[in-house]
Amino acid sequence: MFQGTLVALVTPFTGGQVDYAAIERLVDWHVDQGTDALVPVGTTGESPTVDVTEHEKIIETIVKRADGRIPVVAGTGGNATAEAVELTTFAKAVGADASLQVCPYYNKPTQEGLYQHFATIAETCDLPLILYNIPSRTGISITPETVARLAELEQVVAIKEATGSMDQASRILSLCDLTVLSGDDSLTLPLMAIGGKGVVSVVANLVPGDVKTLTDAMLAGDVATARQAHRKLFPLCQAMFVETNPIPIKTAMKWAGLLESDEKRLPLADLSPAAADTLRRALTDYGLL
């Protein structure tokens, strides 16, 4: 369940409101595409700008629409442990398969604070928990030693590593048997080469089949096929971060006909003209436009 191509699902908006019908269409499309799991309401899903009611309804909508056809790993993290427990308890109640737990942001806890935060959620909510380490967003990184300590808890099943550091991932893999997933599309192949099991992907919102070709090949030990897929995907992966995620991926999905609107919530703004030109060239070169 927690390997291969997991999609960090966007949250569609229309007229300032969450577009739940568009979410349901995306769920159906990913089922048809063979995506291994959906990961809603994370960074790519603009979790900081949805309120608690919207957050819960997005999770419930996706779980109901998935209807057991595809696993749902609900983004239920937060910088307040009580809030993360509340969201995770809700996700468990509506039938999510696991939760994605980002390192608490802004308040910069110590490693002991990080351990107690995640351990409290794991022990309270009885739902498989995937740690999410993205210090560029949160201002704090969970150390491999703390990860290994958390891996001793039954509910902690994986980590999404978005530090961009192969040393960090290697150290985690050397200390424990926790499943490691790439949090950076361009690093999926190298991370899987050292023992990772897949990716929580942004670009798979757009080309899930091609990302799955890469992850399936690596899981099967077919490095040649995976390398070919990586080289094809690499320029597109870079274009997805020409400005802050999820601005480029939402724009690309609109251009490709997967979304009717690329609306974001402030403080995220539309792509600059220069970034839009870069993104358009990448999609054209890939054959998507």
C-alpha cells in the first residue's frame, strides 16, 4: 500500500470554494491510471489555506469516492499536536487508510518535541502514520536518529523524505527498516536505488502513468527502464518547481485539460510571465501541449 507512485493530490478551487466535483473526477482518473495511492491535503493540496471543515470534507469526499479502489493517505498534520490528533481521528473515522504527518512548522520543536508530537498522534489515533520531513517548508528537520526511534512504534510505517539529501535517506535506511518514500520527483530514481520504495509525487498529478513506469521498474529491479523514464521525466519535474508548488502543477493541469481552473488561494499567486513561458515549453517538449 505504501510504495510505488503515491500522488500528492491538488485541491481544486472554483470561485473561492473547494471544487468537490473536480476532486471526485480526479479520484476516478487516478484509479483508471493505476496510481498506487492518493495523498490529499498536503503541501500540494494547499493545506495551510483550507479551514478545518473543508479539510475534513476533502478527506471524506476522496475516501468515499475511492470506495476501496485506491488507498487514501490523508494529510492530517499540523503544528499543534491537538489539531493533528483531531484531524487524524477524523480521517480514521471516515475510512482513510493512513495519515501523512508533516513536521510541525513555525514553532521549531526540538527532536524530543518532534518525537513526542508524532508518538502522541500514533498512539492516540490507531492509524498508520507516514512521517513527512520537508525542512524547506517547516524550518525544522527530523534527524535520522529520531526517525529510527519513531520507527519502533507500530503505527509509524514510512517517511516521506523531502530534504533532498541522499545522506539523510541513507542514514535512515541504515538505522531502521522504515519504508522511505521520495518527496522530490527528480530524486525518485536515486532514492529508490539506495533502498527507497517509491515517491509521493507532484508531477504524477499530470503524468501518473509515466511516474508509475519508473517506480514499478525500480521495484522490479529493472534499472534500465527506470533510468529511461527518469530522463524523460526530469525536465518536467524541474518545471513543476519553477515557482512555488503547487502553482506550476495547477497551471499545467489546467493547460492539459485536467482542471477547469488553476485557482489558488492567497498568498499563492499566478505564475509570472517568465515562469509561465518556462512551464509551457516543458509541457510542449513533453508532448502534453
